Amino acid sequence: MKGRISNKMGEIQINPDVIALYAGTIAVECFGIVGMAAVSMKDGLVKLLKRESLTHGINVDIKENKISIDFHVIVSYGVSISAVSDNLIESVKYRVEEFTGMEVEKINIFVEGVRVID
């Protein structure tokens, strides 16, 4: 479902893919996040996605102009997952609300793997 914002000039519709791309760009800028992950249900493998495919590791759901975002991420080895998650939630919530004008109701983070950064 698309997000809809009405004002005196008309209506604005925001595609969930636009929000997913924006949220993914914010996420990879956060400390401790290596990238988005794609999980293959067939064989259970986790794959690190390239920057061009950020939206595959993110699910955006919009209901009644409230946004829910699911992130499937790979984190850096040796960082506090709790601290990285808190930072990611704060950054994404603030910036997506500013970007869209809609409320971010829920952000779920699924840590799919850990990678050592060179």
C-alpha cells in the first residue's frame, strides 16, 4: 500500500520502494552495519547485498499512514549488536519521518550474519 498525504494543494503518494531505498541508504551509513542481507529460503544461505540492491533486505509496510520497516542486516564483528540496533532505529526513525511526513510506527531488525571488516 502506498503512503498518502493530503494537503490543500492535492495528494501525495509515496511508494514503499522509495522509503525502502532511503531507509537502506541511511542504514549502511550507520556504524557497525556492513550491509543488507538477502536470505534464500530454499537453502537457508545469507548473502551480503551490493549497494544497488539495498531494497531486497528491507520490507516496508504502510497502514493508515504509519510505516513499519523490517531490516535484514549483517553487522561488523566485535560491535555491540544492541548499540548498533539502537543507533540504526534512532537514525532511521528520525530521518524517514522527516523525509515522508508520516509516523514510523515500528522498526524490526533481523541480524542475519556477522562479518569481519578489513
